[in-house]
Amino acid sequence: MIAIEVQSFLGRARDFQKGMETLVREEVFLLSDEIATFKHSPALLGIHCAISYSDALRTGMGRGRVSLDDHSEAADDLESLLKSQNFENRKGIGHFRKLLGKKGATAYGRVAVREGEIEEIVKHAERFANWAETTGKKLKIEGW
């Protein structure tokens, strides 16, 4: 049962990541006025990619319920689970915290997120995704 849940979260994470990467890559080919159409989409996809990776990792490490509307405690929970498994490489947690800190402004903020911030979000999402993929494999999480 856990393997199925992990695969569900993992599939979602990889889907969001692919969408983010596609939009970032496609912006190169768009006219400048069309780029604004996809301004926030890559950033929000990157944030949700990280949340889904976190949910996959936490589920695979035994956390029963992970998906909540408020993800503010997800980074602390992930770090705690990694510590309990004596997993020392917790570098990805910093990227995850930064992404969670940007979620509200990116999704609901009254002011548009600056282009530089969007690039930063995408960078942290890519780094967290790479770390999560490696971590899931090293921990031999069922369903990874």
C-alpha cells in the first residue's frame, strides 16, 4: 500500500517538474510579450513539484498523512524523519524551505513575483528534485 502512495506522489512530482522545465525551455522561443503569459506557472509548478517529492519521501519513511493545505511543517517533518533514519545528507531541506517560503506570494500575492525570483524558485526546485531522487533511492524507499 505504501509503495502505491509513494508512486502517486512521485508521479505527481515528476509531472510538475516536467511541466516547469517545459515552460522554462519554451520561454526562449516565445516573443517577449508572450513570455508574461507563463510568468508564474514555472515557479508554481516548481513549488508543487517539491511538495510532492516531500510527500513521497515522508510517506516512504512511514508518515501516514502528509498532504495538508498548510505545508509549513513539511520541511521540519522531513528533516526529523531523515534524522531518525540517520540520513546525513539533508542539504535538500534548505531548498525546500525556500520554496515553501515563496508559495504564498507566488500563488496568491497581490504583487507579481519578479523575474529573478521566478528563476530562483526554478533553481531551488531543480536542486530539491535532484536531491529527493537521490535520497529516495539511497533510502531504498518502496515504490521509488
